[in-house]
Amino acid sequence: MKTIAITGAKGLIGWHARAWLSVQPETQVVRVPKSAWSDPETLAGILEDCDAVVHLAAMNRGADDAIYDTNVRLAETLAEALQRTGGTPHVLHSSSTQVERDNAYGRSKREAGRILSDWAAKSGGRFTDMILPNVFGEGGKPFHNSVVSTFCHLLATGGSPSIDVDNEIEFLHAHQVAKGIGALISGDPVAGGDTKTWRPLGHHMNVSALLERLSTMDSGYRAHFIPDLRDSFDLDLFNTYRSYLYPDNYPVAFKQHTDPRGTLVEAIREGNGGQIHYSNTHPGFTRGEHFHFRKVERFVVISGEAEIAIRRICGSEIVRFRVSGDTPVYVDMPTIHTHNLTNTGSGDMIAMFWTHELYDPAAPDTYRVPVEPEADASVEKAAAR
């Protein structure tokens, strides 16, 4: 069993680190309470027998003197407590790219890193200075952790985000930091192994571009649209944005489209290139009676009894599939084949449909032709006349 202590465990990175490390095999996480910092002996008792200490506790907002004195004092107290234990755990210090700047926070982090590095050199312990960019993620405090948190909070609550200075910033999601911490403790060479410095690379973006992307996500999501999430950074931004909607924004009512056949609900529209919706159909009614030239479409009956009928355009043979929600299956519609779905049961039938692209009213790629060949022939003759 590996025991890992975390200072600042209630903060953004601390929460993500606790969550990630807690699901790792043979790993126990110990949270260092704020009260322990008043007494090195108490702190030493908590850290005793720990295999690693992740030092995240820090002050990054306030008067310059307070920021510097607090962060240096925390490092000195931690080093003294570690010396009291006589152990040699792996200490990971959360530093910042601001160590390259001449400000109070940067200076305090440089000095804190030096203090803990000296302890490691004297005691034989391991030390890793984690030089982190602007870290964001679920659980971040608006107006404190990251401009991402601030923008997401304002958008989620109906506010109006504004830009003070349109700088380029390097952003990194907190989960990536948490995974890196776990890898460093395990000695993963990809994450840095035994090296004294770990500097993960983030995503560079101007503040204006960030606000534009988040605003687009916000307006789309409120219209039940899931953005394209194939890029991992977009996925991180979207999950962070959604976290500020919970729980007040939920549950969200769907818009229902009802006609004599039953009700259709568009469940999801997503920017990865697809669309999912479901419908309930009353007994004896039929949906479909159309074909596509390019659209990939899948039918899934999830409740009730139904028949899927498919006929090749300009052909006469009809292929029929009897399907039931009791035995879930899917049928993909071949292109240039007209198809329909009929409720053959005694109760309502519920079906789910997926297409690989969003429905575009200006170019729907949907052509109404009945599956029964006699009706199709009549349409062709009428068109010829």
C-alpha cells in the first residue's frame, strides 16, 4: 500500500489529485488539514510513513508581502516536519511558470522550491518541482483560479464576461496535472521519472479566443447541441463549462414534436458530425418512407414491436426486419434505399435514430418515396408527365 499525503487538498488541483489517486490500486490518500500547519510536530505525525507528499497549499491572491511570506513559511514548515519524521518520501511541489517573472508569487515559489530541494538533498529524499501553467478545470473558483473558471461561471449564470487584457495564456486541465502527479510518484519516465523538474505543456490561446469558444459552447448547449469534442482541449473546456451549470440548470425539458402518429423528441445534436433522436409511435402508424444518397442512418427499437421495411430505389423487392425492444438490435439503412418503420405491436413503440451528420433543412438529403413499389411507380409516372 502506497500512502500519499496532499496539502491544499481542497483546492482545484488538490481535488483532482485526490480523485485520481483514490482510484489507483494499492494507494491511500491522506489529506493534510489547514490546522496542521500551526505545529510542525502535528504535521510530522501526519506525514510519518508517507511514501509521497504532494505540496499544493499556497497563497496566490492578496498583498505581495503576504503572498511571499505565506508560501515561504509553508515550505519551511513542511521541510521542518519532514526532518522530524526522519523519512525520505518523494516531495512534489506545485510551482508555476511565474517563477520566470519578478513578482511576489514567482519569487515565493522559487524560494519554496529551493527550501524543499535542500531538504531532499540533505535527507536523501526525492524532490520534483512541478512548473505548472494556468490550471483550470471542474471545481475551480471563479475570479480566483483561472480566467476559464471566471468565464464559465459568468456564462452559466447569465453574466457578461469581459476581457481586461487580451494576453496569450498557456492553459492546462487539472486532470492532466493529477495524472502527471500519479505518474511521477510511480516513477513513470514519460512524466519525468526521477527528474527534479516536471513542466507539462498546456494549450496556448488568447483570452479573446477562449471567450469566443466558451460562448459558442454556451449558446449551443442551451439549444441542446453538443459541440465537436474530438479535440481533448475542447473536451476539457466543455466539461469545465458544464460543471458550473450543475445543479441549478437541471433537469432540462425537451421540445416535443407531436402529430397523429405520436411524439418525436430530438435528444441530442452533436458537433462531432452526428445526431440522435428518439420517438414514440402509436400502434399501426409508420415513420420514414424516404431514402438518402449520403446519410448514414441507424434504427434501434428500444421498446415495443416493429417492422423495418427497405426497398432499393427503382427495384421491387422489399426486405423486412421484425424487431423488438425485448431483443435490442440495430439496422443500418443502406443509401439509395427507401425505408420505413411501422409499429406492429398493441402499445406504443419507442425507437432511437442516429445519423452521422446534423439535419440541415437547406440540404436535408431526404427524399420522400414510399416503400411499396406500386406507390413508387405512380410517383415516377407522375414525375415523367
